[in-house]
Amino acid sequence: MRVMAQLSMVMNLDKCIGCHTCSVTCKQAWTNRPGVEYAWFNNVETRPGQGYPRTYEDQDKWEGGWIRDKRGRLRLRAGGRIRKLATIFSNPKMPSIDDYYEPWTYDYENLTNAPLGEQMPVAPPRSLITGQPMKVQWSANWDDNLGGSTEILAGDPILAKVSAEVKLELEQTFMFYLPRICEHCLNPSCVASCPSGAMYKRSEDGIVLVDQDKCKGWRMCVSGCPYKKVYFNHRTGKAEKCTFCYPRVEVGLPTVCSETCVGRLRYIGLILYDADRVLDAASTENEADLYEAQLAVMLDPNDPEVIAGARESGISDEWMDAARRSPVYALAKVYRIALPLHPEYRTMPMVWYVPPLSPVVDAISRDGHDGEDPQNLFGAIDALRIPIEYLAGLFSAGDTAIVTNVLKKLAAMRAYMRDINLGRDPRSEIPASVGMGEELMYEMYRLLAIAKYEARY
Amino acid sequence: MEGHTVRKTAVTPASPGSGPNGAVGLDGPLEDLLLRSGRFFTRTDVSADLRTVTKTGGRQGDVFYRDRWSHDKVVRSTHGVNCTGSCSWKVYVKDGIITWETQETDYPTVGPDRPDYEPRGCPRGAAFSWYTYSPTRVRYPYARGVLIEMYREARIRLGDPVLAWAEIQDDPERRRKYHQARGKGGLIRVSWDEAAEIAAAAHVHTIARYGPDRIAGFSPIPAMSMVSHAAGSRFVELMGGAMTSFYDWYADLPVASPQVFGDQTDVPESGDWWDASYLMMWGSNVPVTRTPDAHWMAEVRYRGTKIVAVSPDYSDNTKFADEWMPCAPGTDGAMAMAMGHVILSEFLVKKRTPFFVDYIQKYTDLPFLVRLEERDGAYVTGKNLTAADLGDDTEGAAFKPVLIDGRTGDVVVPNGSLGFRYTDSGVGKWNLDLGDVVPRLTVLGDSAESGGGETAILRLARFDTPDGHAEVLTRGVPVRRIGGVLCCTVFDLMLAQYGVHRPGLPGTWPTGWDDASEPYTPAWQEPITGVSASQVVRIAQEFAHNAEESGGRSMIIMGAGICQWFHGDATYRAILAMLILTGSMGRNGGGWAHYVGQEKCRPVTGWATMAGATDWVRPPRQMIGTAYWYAHTDQWRYDGYRADALSTPLGRGRFAGMHTMDVLAASVAMGWMPFFPQFDRNSLDVADEAEAANIPAPQYVAQQLASGELKLAVTAPDDPRNWPRVLTAWRANLLGSSSKGNEYFLQHLLGTTRTNLRATPTAPELRPRDIAWSDEIPEGKLDLMLSIDFRMTSTTLLSDIVLPAATWYEKNDLSSTDMHPFVHAFSPAIDPPWESRTDFDAFHTIARVFSRLAKTHLGVRRDVVMMPMQHDTPGETAYPGGTQRDWRAIGEVPVPGKTMANVTVVTRNYPALAEQWETLGPLVDTLGLTTKGVTVFPDVEVKELAAKHGVMGHGAGAGRPAIDTAVKMCDTILSLSGTTNGRLAVEGFKQLERRTGRRMTDLSEGSEEKRITYADCQARPVPVITSPEWSGSETGGRRYAPFTVNVEKLKPWHTLTGRMHFFLDHDWIEELGEQLPVFRPPLDMAALFDEPRVGSTTEGLGLCVRYLTPHSKWSIHSEYQDNLFMLSLSRGGPTMWMSPQDAGKIGAKDNDWVEAVNRNGVMVLRLVISHRMPEGTVFVHHAQERTIDVPLSEANGNRGGIHNSLTRLLVKPSHLAGGYAQMSFAFNYLGPTGNQRDEVTMVRRRSQEVQY
């Protein structure tokens, strides 16, 4: 066992309002400068939708992440190190600026400086790439709030995979939001793709960074990352990415995106994991088993063996304390309601998600059932307006049972708490039906609902 | 997360290697070999599984981001934008430059078992610092070049600014020249001195020539920066100018609130959503419009609270809803009526739910008696039966409605009605204490001996017709004869209105909930709303059950989606009925949560004193905004219908043959609503004339009006003598955002050319009766359009002078909101850059120049001020029964304060105006501070302020506390308000105790020593103190919910009965058939304005669609819609959202350019197609301006308009009712709404080649 520490995050999508405050505060703090106008270390996608950059999840097209070959070995999907070196001058899997969007500004000065004319002055758009007038055709968030549209939905790689029929009639509309930062993976394919050794994972906290001095601008990291969370600064010629706000977390502040999240849905916590078992886990044969494999790599900070191992690795008592109080550990491993994004990429991502529950009662009430009855709630989960298959395509490599189990826990929590809310006797059979005790369920409720600042970070 | 230190090792999981067991591994054997032999790059420490290589050092590359993060200081400020966020922010500064902002998280906790307010913010606020150094920033004073040229020439020639200004205004040629240049560029830089001089000269000239009430100021929502608002308003009011209202003008005022509660609006803080156990969001897209508060809604679900969303589209909040009720636009009233039908029939008739019955007996007008009047062989509702009707001739008897005591069957006069509020005999009796009386809800079953046992056929108006015209329902009520008068209770009327049948009553009734033939059943509403009857029944039952079980914790968040319709008040009353009938009002976790536009100015008394300048002169001139713009932008000249088009045949014909302008004039004449200018003469001259005639001014004015020698300006708004002449807009984007009928503003008020107005003037047979009509409609009324802003907007582009304002990160000010219970500060992170100044300093500058010019041109004058009977004053008892009495029609001399407005003579010391502006005046000592009828005297506070701020040494303000800095004004506001000064809160409650005879002071006792200062607010958001200024209580750390004081302390609502009203008996309410909650459909624009029908297509114009302007995700009104970050996260310019079906009809694809055209104007914008939109309706999100990416139109070759280019004002006559109880004027409390949701437009795909 080689105990290592990892800073990680959970986002509760069930609470995400899609406001993009995280994106803007992140952008203002880190990337509002020339060369990275188009880069959003943190972005929020409306799903269904194409994402940013467009269709990045289509690995048949972009070849990011790892694949397990017939011999059970992991390979970068785009080819191993030797092939990478051989093709270093040509990287056909690089997203172009159009796959992100062509950043622009406006001729704002017209408003103040226009000479007396016939019409009211206006500020038309102008490309920040070419300096020429342009028609805005795509943006950092073009499909925002559409819930997909006939023209755009076709490009959603997840929808293309799932069998669920998504009807486009108004009543069947569904949408939710997916905020994304770098996954700071345990098995990062971007790092593995870097021919210059400029990318690295910090040993003390697992944050994945680009050494700005060593980066030679090959951009193999951009194509190697299946989440497309490494960006190329076309001004400096170097790669840049989410830093997990290390200048902040090093002094005890949460990341900008977390602290400014007005949905209060982000949790930051320390995870201990066994570095010796990462490769094994990432090589798990069946994609649907990758979730459990990754959970298994996470170590129990109360386990004496783990504590001893941590001490051996030089992890301090303070850090051990943080690991024990980690909301991420609680949500991922104890309550088991947070799931990894695209475990099938085999990078062992460390930003996890609680899938969205609502709207659930709608589905059953339409059938004339009592929406408050927990048994009905469970039945309804299969009829959710957000198809389970879609969520499973994001969070469990297509295994719907994993997602269903999470949603059942959330639904049970609501039913259990309603009795308490109205002063009735709580029913222990409700948590029991999802394999939880009353205390554990109440703890989970407090972490999800009360979610005090100190509890989130 | 704890902090941690950097260690020097790094891990590099490179790709090479093969696992030790051979089964797993990376890549192939060749890579393994290379790695084992260390041929890959430098020497490293390779892990056993060959997956990782660990290196030491090499972390210098980290420095870049550390440098990027470093900053010199963090300053607390907030955003003074018109939203309800009031979020506290950290502003980061490095090397004297603002770098970025993140949210503060230090709000005081609201308790261990509930979520906290941290963090508060949204993406728009997070993008604010972009403006600081953006290319759209107004850096210097600017003026229209053509105007400056003429002014400078005249100024040099004549040697006097006022004479120079006057000469230009007297020359139609020169005037027209700069009017027509408005909005067309050609702004040039001028100095502050010159800009202030021109502005001051224009004001002085206007006062001297036309009168001070030709000056107007517009600045909305004081709570979002109280000092910046008050600084300008104080300047306008000291001059005698008029401040125009914003809350009603924005159609954010739910007129139902004054009607039902006798209160402007009072709502729960968002933390109280957590207390709800059933939560509906009705026309309120919480994640978008209440972004910092939405988490409470998401989180309360985890307590098991059910969430229901009512919205025509799949809106953002629907994502969170357990049930979605896709109610067709504008038909929400039908759904609410049907839900009310279910609640009444199941919970109050079939069974009598004790919790509900007890509540409605105590707190509502349902048990009160109403007279029935015979009309054509049947009956219609009359007025409330009062003590006066029963022969009581003592004071206030006409304002003491009566009810039946269920124990004795006797008619009794309960405490708490308006008749007890102002009378000497009412002292100690203005309360809801019923003693032993048990109010009877119905006269059904009353004995024949008591006058009961009969029934009557009642006629009621219904409007559920395709074009909304009235038809008559016939339903029976039980009656009782009292003093020879036929009466029943309001509850009896309600059951008749809702169609809830009781055995033995005549009339036509629905046979059950599934009877679609009669209003207002669940089945009846289904074809109207598109929502299934079964869902309506289920939600109504759940809603009521939950209220019963939880003690009234059923809550409805209500929003602009239902408020901003022409008949929004009717819809609101139907929804409020659901809440009141279920005992949910005045509860934590229950009741209405109306969040549209208003931000609660918690220290309201201090702000009102500063803004109204009531420490120097009373009363301030305050104007209903909608009527002001309706008249002065000549929208009334284009009305396509008469006021009685909306009437019921069951009325008294009060609006027969009248144009809406006639109704407005009648309202003004009777003293119901204000209008400015007042007279067709200078009000300063009128004061002099009265003095010369040796007649008291009120009497003089009345006589002159009666004789016709003096005319009300409202009867001739297009007479050049009655035009508004100077308008200042600050903290506002009137012309790019809120101006319903934008193109009418441009063409008629401003007189610029190339507008998009296409409407036809009112046909001769539909023109006003009492209003002067000239064939030519004026173009160019305003002499000076002055704006103060930090960014270029439509308003600044159209202004004659633009002054550069400090941003929200560059000034001292205060912020508060209804959404949270804190006051907190704006603070300057940097000094105002370039030549920008704070609003406070800008008005201070202009005031000083004004006073200098006034010495020669104005001097000290007396001014006749005419203001209507006001709510929360004895004036609201002027018209018993709300019965119209127009002296003009009767031919009598009006009586000021009785049959016409109050007339007051005040002194205007113009040369001393600046000195008054910067000191706290003496009237706070002598007349005290009055809010909502409670007066306190701040003698202690005046001494404290004098000691703290110093006093002025000489001039008009000598010896008075100084308010010559923004910080001093902040502290003065805080010091004069009960919410921020515990002593005044207690004093106010003592006053209330005397009148109510109920214990009240315990709500704020223990806070006497508490003084919240500006410095406190800078340190941290500070919770406010419970005060009689508001209707809820924060005492003991509870969450604020409105009317909890009324419910728990038996303090009356400020209404006729002192209870919440279902029944309104004002003449003008009756005229529209809205005495009781009723469904009124959207206006039929085809019938009223000859627009095409929704869904129809016209060659060349395209498809007719319903045109809605909900609030945008990427802006707060027009603010941020030009912000590069917001544009990059959206579609980069103005858009229209449309359903795929409609897009198919016009052959358009996503992002295609389209043109929308109706009689009001033209828009050019791009299409967003989504199936979340219902067919037949488009969204053009609110406040998309013409400044960003708006091409020239194909329709007329002009620049496309703003979202409000397609709308216009539609004045609802009943909103002009006044003079009676809760239906009396108060500023931003009652007045016609600037509603805009009933509009339709044509839309078509245009050429995709666009020109700018």
C-alpha cells in the first residue's frame, strides 16, 4: 500500500441552477487575458447538449483518455508514448478554435465616439482572432438552457449512445446542468501524453499542473485529456489548465469556483488512496465496474493500517484529520451518492457528481399516485423526465442500476424528512429500504441541505 | 479544508511501463524496456508498477499563478443594480487597479439547523468589474455637439447661462435642431463646470418660466444604493420638481397588495422558504431571477417539501419541480380560481376545516356584511354595510363595516376597522381583538325573525369569453334584511362568485368539479389554461391539506410572469385567495412571496426623509410614473379603445364614453391621483396671485379651478405650457429598459427622428371627452435630457448631457433587500477614475451651481403644491364607500382635502437650496418622522448626528447636522430609521400601542441602545431590528415573514375593515366587475388595436405571436447585457426564443436574423429555437438594448429597437381609483401599472445580410 492524498471535489447536480457564477468568477480570476479568451477552466454545460468544446465526449472522434487493450494493458487511446513522439508535429485530434468558439468583442467605442449621423450608434461584433467583423455563430455556452434543440441535440455524444428515446415534445423536455473543471485524475492521460514532462501531478495533494517553464506547446495534453480541460494559450504558446486554485487552497481557502457557487453544491475534501492500486483499478475489464474499482482505491482514513501507511508517506496529522472530515469521502464512499464523470475514460477522475433527482413526483402523479409515498417515488425514478440511461452514460459507463440506487437514496431522504418536517413520527423503514440507517440518512440530509460553509470545505 | 504547505516532490505518471504482475500495464513491452533502462528523459524515481515517475523540484513554473492571484487589498462592496440580490462582494485590488470580485461569505448565521445566506451572488455580479475599465465606460462629461455650439455662442453673447438657455429654448429652429440629433452620436467632451452650468441653467429657466413641477427626476429602487438615489431625489424635491414612481411603472407593483392588504408589498426573506412545507413557484423563474436565493428552494426539497412550478415554458425552475403546471400565458387567474373553487367547496363547505374557519373569521373580511342592490329584477353587489348605515352618526361610523355575531345573531361593530384608526374614540380600539364575538361567515340559516331566511338572485360578471368581454352569471345568495337593507356576507358572495353551490340557493351552478360549462371549476379551466383538471384538483387539495397539517406553511412564490399583465391584479387576488383561505398568510413558511422588482429599503424612514427632503419642505411632489409617461409621451393619442371597453354591464356606467385620459383627469380632479404639472400656470405665480388676492391658497385654487380660470394641466398635456421640460435619469436606463412604448418616448418626448413608431392616432369617435386635442402631436417636449451613468446606454445616447458616474466599487452607500434581513455597505475600492464622480458628488455640484444662478434669477418663492389624499393618513376617509363625486360634473366648487387634492403652500428658498441639501433640516424636530401612520421624534438622534457629523456654521443650515458627505448621509439614514435604530423602533411601537391598545413594544425592547452605523455595515452585513415600519418580526432571530405582527399581535391591516380583503367596493373597482376575485384573460389586441390574431400569418409580415419579455439569465435589466462575459456565455446579442413549430412556420433556423414588427415598433434580432417554448409564444428577454449588435431593419431602414419598442402603455382605469381606505394614493404604493405582457407581434425571417 502506498497511501497518497488527493484534493477532490463533489458537485451536487441536484442543486445546480446553471447560473455560471463559477465560470465567471473563475474566468475573472484566472483567464481574462489575451491568448485564453476562449478558455474556461470552469464551464457549465446544459445537458442534453454538445458541451464545450463541442462533442468533446465523443472519444471515437477525439481519442482522449485511455483504452484497455486485448491483453489487459492500458494505452492512451491516441497511441502510446512512442507513437506520440513520432507524430509530435501533427496532432489531428486537436480541437480547433471553432470547436470551442471564436472569441469576439464589440466596437464599444462607437457608442461614445460616433460622430453625428443618421442612426443611433451601435457596437457590432468583431473577432478577437482575426480582428474582423463577424456574425456570432457559437459561444462558450451556445446551447445554454435549450434542453437541446432539434438542430443541436444531434451532436450530443451521450444521446447518441443511449437507447432512450428522448422525445422533443414540450412536455417531455428535460435538462440539467453539468459544471466542469479539470478532474485532477488519479491516472491522468494528459500527463501521460506530455512529451516534455511539463505536466505533473503534485505528490502532496494530487493537483495536476502544467509547468509553464517547461511546456513546449506540443498540445498533446489537449488531445490526450478526454474531458478537454487543458487549453492552449495561443499568445504564450503554452498549455494552461485549472489549477484547483492552488494559491488559494495552499492557504486554506476553497477554490474560487467552490466558494462562489451560489447553489452551494460544491464540496472540497481530501481523499486518501492507494497509489499502488490505481493501475489495477484503471485496468478493470468491464467498464461498468470501474466505479467500484475507483471506490476501492479510496482508503478509509480511520483504518489503522491506512493511518500507519499515511504516516509512512509523510502525511501529517492535520491532513489525516481533514481526510476524516472530508465531505467528498462521505458523499462518495460512505453515502455512495456521488459518482465519477465518465469512469470509462479510465483516468480515475476526482471530481464527482451527485446526479439530479428532480423532477420525480411529476412522473408518478401523472399516473394518479401519491407523490409523497416513498414506494411510489422509487417506482417513479424509472419514469423520470431525465432518462436514467442518459445519466448512466455520464456517470456509470452506462450502468443504470448505479444511478438508480443514488436517486432512490435521495428520494428516500425527502420522504423520511417530510415526516420530521411535519412533526410526524419518522419511519425507520424508509432509510432501511435503501440500505441506510436513520442516523446516516439524517447526516446525509444535513450535508446536502444545511451544507454550512465549514461542512462544504 | 485546512491549509497546507508545498512540498518539493512531484509525481509524473507518464505513460511508460508494465505492471509487475504482467496482467495490467501501460502500453507495450518496448515502452517497458525503455522505462526500465531509464532512457525516457531524465533520471527519475519510477514506481513499482512503472505507472509513475516521481521527480523532485521543478516547481518554478507555479509562480505564474501565484503572481496572478496576489493582490494588495480586498474591499467590501456590492452591486447597485436593480435586482433583489443585495449581495455582499469582495473586490480585489492590485496596484490601484480593480482586478476581480468574489462573494463575501460572512453573513451572520440564521441558525444551526438551516442553510445560511452565504454565498450570495450571480454570474452577472461576478462580471461587474469588467465595466471599470471597459470601452463602454463613460469617462468624462459629454454633451451633444450641436447643442454645445449654440449654447457657447449664446452664453458668450449674452453673458449669462440662464439667458443663454432661455434664448435657445425660445427659438423653435435651434430647439428642433438638437432634438433631432438626439441619439445619433456627435457627443463631445465637456468640462464638469460647463456641464453643471448648463444643467443648472435649464432648471432655473424652467422654474422661472413654467414652474418647478415641469422638472422631473427618475431613479428607481432606492434600496440598491440609498444615498445615490436620495442625493438626486433630494435635489429634485427641494426645487419642487416631481419624482416619478418606479414600482408601479415597472408593473412590479402587485396592485392586489394594496387592494387586499393595504400594504405596498411585504414579503418573506428567502430564508423563510426553508420553513415552507409546500412551495409553489408561480410565474417566477427563481434560478434566473433570484439566483442567490434559489438554493433555499433546492434545499428545502430535502426536508420533504413539495415543489410545484407554474410556467408556460419549461423554465429553469421547472428542473427542480416535482410537478410542472404548464399554464398558458396570461391564464393563471383561471387556474387559481379553479383551485380556489376546490378549496372553498371541499375545505370550507363540504367540511368546515377548523383551522381555516378560525383564521378567516379573525383575519379576513369574509364575515363582513355587504349590501345588495336591486337592478333589473335581480341583485348586484353594493357597498359594505357600515355602522353609519345602521344609524350611527358618530365619528368614523361610515368606516366601520359590520358583521354578525354568531353567538347572538346580532349585528356588531368589531374593532380594528378604519373608523377606529384616526378618531379620538378609536384610541386603543384599532385592533383585531374580537372579544367574545364569533363572526358568522354566512347568513344562510339565519332565522326569519332576525330578517334572514330569504335568498336573492345575484348577478356577477364573468370575462372568460374569447375577447374578454363581460357576460353575466346568475347565482343565488342567502340574504338577511338589516335595517331594511338586503345583505349577505362576503363569504356568501365568494361562494356565489366561485360557483360553490349550497343546497337551497337559486341560480345556475356547476354540477361538480368536472362540469366545464360553468366557471370556475377545474374542468372549466382546462381548455383555457391547458392544465388538466385532475392536476388542478390534486395540487389544490395537497396545498390545502399541507396548510392544515403544517399550520399554514403553504407558500407561493409569485413573479413577473403573472404580475405584469394588464389584469395582473385580478390574477393576484385569485392566488392570494388560495393563501388566505388556507390560513397561510402571516406565517413563517407560508403565504405569498411576491418577488418582482422591489428591493426592500429596510431603513425606509431615513431614506424617505433624505430623498423627499421632508426635513425641509413637505409634501414632496411624487408622481405615478405610468400616467406621467402615458400622458407626456403621447401614448394616449394612440389608444384604440375607450375606457369602458373593459367594463362590466353590471356597473354604474362611470366610464361610459370616456377615454382613459378622461378617467385619469377625473382621478386627478377628485384628488385620487397626482399629476404634474399641476396647472396650466406656474405654481409659484399661483401662490403669488392668491397672496395678492388675499385669499388662502387652497381656497383660491379651488375657486379658480371651479371657475375655469385655472386649469388642471392633465386636461391639456400637449399644450406647450404643460410639457415636462427637464428630466434627469440616474441609476436608471429609462430609454433602454423600462420605457414601455419606447418609440413613443423617442418621437414625442424627445423629438428625435428615425424612430420605429408605426401606430395610427386614435380615431375621432374614440378621442377623449375632457382633454384638449390638437391635430398635431408634439415632437420634442423636453428641453433637457440629463443622465448620469458609468456606461453608455440608450439613455445616455439620447441625452443632451451625460455625466460620468462612479461605479459601485467607487463609492460609499448602503444596500438592503427583502430577500435577506441585512444592511450592508458599498465601499470604494478605488477612487472614481478619469473624471467620474459619485451621484452624491454630482448632485452636490449641480446644486451649488443652481443656487448661485438662483440668486439672480429666482430668489425665495412660495409654491402651491397639490397632492392627493394619501394612504395611511386621515385623507383616506375622504370618499366614504369609495363613491365617486366629481365636482366638475356636479358644477360645485371643490373642497381641498375633501373633494379635491390637498393644497399646501410651501417656501422655496432657491438661493439656499445647496445649503439645505447638505444639512438635516428642522422639520424632523418639529413634525417628526412618519412612516405608515406612525410618527416618531428623533430629538436624541439629531443631537447625536450634530455631535458626530458637526453642524453647519452659517447659511440656511446653520446649526443643523451636516450631511455634506456620502458617509454622513449613510449614517443619517441609519440613524433615522427604526430598523437600524432600536430607540426609534421602540418609540414607534409605543405609538402603535396607544392606538391599538395591544402590547407591541416587546417586539423591539432590548434594542433601545442598538445603533447600526455605516462602519458596522462595512465590517459585516448587519441584521436589522424589528420595527413598525414593516409588518413582520425578526425578534429572537426568527426569519422575516410579512404580516406575522398582524396575525400574532392582532394589529389591523391598513384596510377598510382592518382585515385582508376579498371584497372591494370602490366605485371604480365595481365598474370593472372586480369586486371579488375573478378571471380576466389577456387583452384581445385584435379587438383593441386591430392587430392580427395569434397564430395567423400575413404576407410580408410573417407570423403573429404572443410577445413576452421575461427576465434574462445574462443581464439584470439592461445592466450586463452589454458585458462581454455575459455575451460570451450566451448568444452574443439580442435574441428571440421560439418554438420549433413556429420557427417552421416562418422557415427560420437557429441563429437566423428575424424582424419583429407591430404598431409600436420594430426589432431586429436573432432566433433561438427550443422545444422548451410553447407554440404561439415568443420570449424576447427583457432589456435587450439597441447598443449591442442591432442592425438596421428592413422594415424602415432604421436601427432596430429595444424590447420595449414593441410594447406600449395600457392603463387600467381601476388602478386610478383613490381617495378611499386602502385604495388611496401613496408613492410606489398605488397607481396604474406599466404592464406589457398582453402584447402581440408579427415576426418573419429577414435577409441574412445585415447592415449596421
